[in-house]
Amino acid sequence: MKYPIIAEKLDSLDRCIKRLIDKSPATLEILQSDHDRQDIIAINLERAIQLCVDIASILLAETNCHPPQTMSEGFRLLSETNIITKPIADQLVKAVGFRNLSVHAYDKIDWEIVYGLLHDNVNDLRRFGTEITTYLES
């Protein structure tokens, strides 16, 4: 890969995704009552989203785009420059919102939403990695 730093970040992203899948509970009730599992999931979601933000920043630095003013804007710019698809950009914009809540207001996390993310949206992180890899190999 042309960008070894991105390859490292993609490997880290893959590890976070695997950890999220491994720790994903069968029921919402399990998640709500297991504080260790909550911590593992929250930290790995934060890390995974931050890795995506870092990758976006690295790639955008190589384009003629203006630097993103927010984490979310980085994903929109990646979509506008055809590095990732709009649906993945839209999902990662939403993910940044979770990341910010998790980092700054951990006590306000709605574990029902997290449970939904684990079962409905973790693959968006994987698709981001796939789209980045495809872009870099083209």
C-alpha cells in the first residue's frame, strides 16, 4: 500500500471491529447490565471512529480540498472527492456524533442506541475500510 500509516490504521480499525463483534451481546439487557462490556464497546467504538477520522485527514491532506473544519466534514469531503460513497460518509457523520457523546458525556450514553449500532452499523466501519483500500489500490 502506498500509505503505510493508513495500512496501520486500517489494521487497527479491523481489530476494533473484531472486538466490537466479539463483545456484542445477544440482548440489550445483557449490555445494560454489564459495565465491563459497556466500557469495552464504548472504547472500541471511539477508537474505530477516531481511526476513520484520522484516515480521512491523511487522505484529504493530499487533495486540493480545504481542510475539514470538523470531523464530520472530513467524511463529507471524502465523499465529494469520490474517495468514499455518500452512504458511508453519511453513516460516519452520525458515528462522529456518538464518538463525541462517548468522549465528552459518557454518563449520558443510551445503551439501547449502542446496541442498535452494534447490530446494524458496525459493518459501515468495515465498508469504510474496504472503500479506502479500494481507492488506494486504484
